[in-house]
Amino acid sequence: MNDVLEKLQRVKIQNKTRLSKEDQQFCQIQQKLYDSTRNHFLSMFVDMETLHQQELTFYGKVQKYADRVYQQNLICMDKKKQTELMEKVHNHFIRTIISFFNRKYGLAIQKHSYERYISLQTLAEPVLHKRISSLTEEEKQIYREERKKCCKQKEENLHEVLFARIEYPLILDDIFSYLGGFSFQEKVEQEIKTDAKAGVTYAKYKLQSKKLSIQNLLCSKTDLWGEYEICLDSEKYKALLRALTFFDSSKEQVSIYDGWLERFVSFSYSGKKEKEGIFDEHPALGKKVVKFKYFKNGRWDIVFASGVHALSFAKEYLGYKEAA
């Protein structure tokens, strides 16, 4: 048993050492904020219970002559409400840490709820397959005992959630499990390439010197007034834009350039319109990616600074293979 605990401790230490100093400090600060908030509420619950008992004592003294004036249970928060509040505290802590790594490294790590990090037992509610009046006394007794067990377990779970304390290394274990042995940088590169290749699975693309033409990825249509517009909001399209950003920035920028988001992505049901010049040729202003052009038939041309860059992107991000 001691050997197992030592191994688990070594894993936690190894995970911590895989973090940068900045990431480590962020997690430690969030742990302190979480602990402080948690302790504040637990202390407040104790004070509220004390005040509630004082209120009940006072009400007992005035009940006979002021029953219609004084409101009982003015200071009250039951265990269920307390637990709901602590659930929010736990989940906020988890989301804050996961969101930090997702935002910083451009990843898509899943945000789990607090139940993943707290050991809770659940019992299935007893089910009646016929009316309780038709049950035998023995069946009624079994049903009551099962109900009693469930209620007791629920009470224990409320207590467990209320007083639980989550430690950030548990969340880091999930993060490093998600990385699967890769570094943060390696994992995001893997995801960007996977998403880019998936984006052109059903599209057709052609490479000609410095130009990459992609068909069947974008949708162009006419609006109510017969004016052409092109929808630039699909996830597959944005996956390609992100891959182009990553490639253009020599793998430094993990999210789409802000300038590209503003100029080449539409965030509503309507698309970029012809009168806005969307079908003109647009300078991309990149180091390796220099021009974009959109067409009314949905075609998208990407012009690179050189044929070498165009070929390199197609091979590395789209799985392009040169003809033998």
C-alpha cells in the first residue's frame, strides 16, 4: 500500500515539474483564492447556525403574544442551499484552471464538474412496480429500508460536498492525461493539424505553384435583395484559418489572427456581402500567407509568398501528397 502511495506522489511531483513557473504560480494563486472563499463560507454557515438558534430561542419567548408580528426562520439556510453554494465554488475553481490552460495554449481540455474530484457514492432509488397498498408487509418493509438508505446516502453526500477541498494537482492530473505524453506545444500542434485535415475531408483542393484553391468548404448565396454573400463562419473554415495562422507565425500563434477574425470571419447568420467587397482580392498581410480571394461559387484561393510555402502547408496540414 505504501508503495502505491509513493508512486502516486511521484506522479504528482512529476506533473508539477512539467509546468512552467508562471503556470505553477497561477495554480497556486487560484488554490489560495479557492481555499479562502471556501473557508469564508464554511465559517459563515457556522455563524448563521448560531444566529438561527438565537432566533429560535427569542421566538420561543415572544411566541404567545407576538405570533402574528414576528417572522420565524428569518436567518436560515438549509444544508441543501449551503451545498449548492459550495458546488459553485468547487466548479468555479476547476473551470478557472482549465480555462487558463485552454486559453494560453489554445487547447480544448474538457471542463469536468466537481464530482470527478470528490468521492461520492450513489444509490439507485427504489422503484415500485405496483401500488404500495398492494404490497405485502415484508415488501413494504424492504421498500422503506431502501428508501431510508438512499436518504442517508444523500445526506452523507451533501456533507461530503459541503466540506470537500479540491487540490489543483488533481486537476493537473486530468490535464496531463489529456496531453497524452505530449507537451502543451506539441498537443496544440497535433490538434491544429488534425482539425485542418478534417476540415478538407469532403472538400476538394488544388495546388498550383503559390496558390491553394479549396472548393466545397464555403457556402455562397444571395440575400433577399439578390445580392451575393458568402458565409465565413463554419468550424471547418475556421480550423483552416487557424492552421494558416499557426503556419504563418512559425507555430507561435495558436489562435486565428485578430485581423483575420475581423476581416474574414462572419459571426452571424448573414455572410460577408458583395457590396462590402468580399469577392475582391484581399491582402492577408502575413509572412508566408499573402492573399485571400473568395468566389461566388464558394471557392477560396489562398496565395502564399512562395511555392515552397504553399507545398509545405499542404503537406503538413492537409495531408497533401505529390504525384509520383
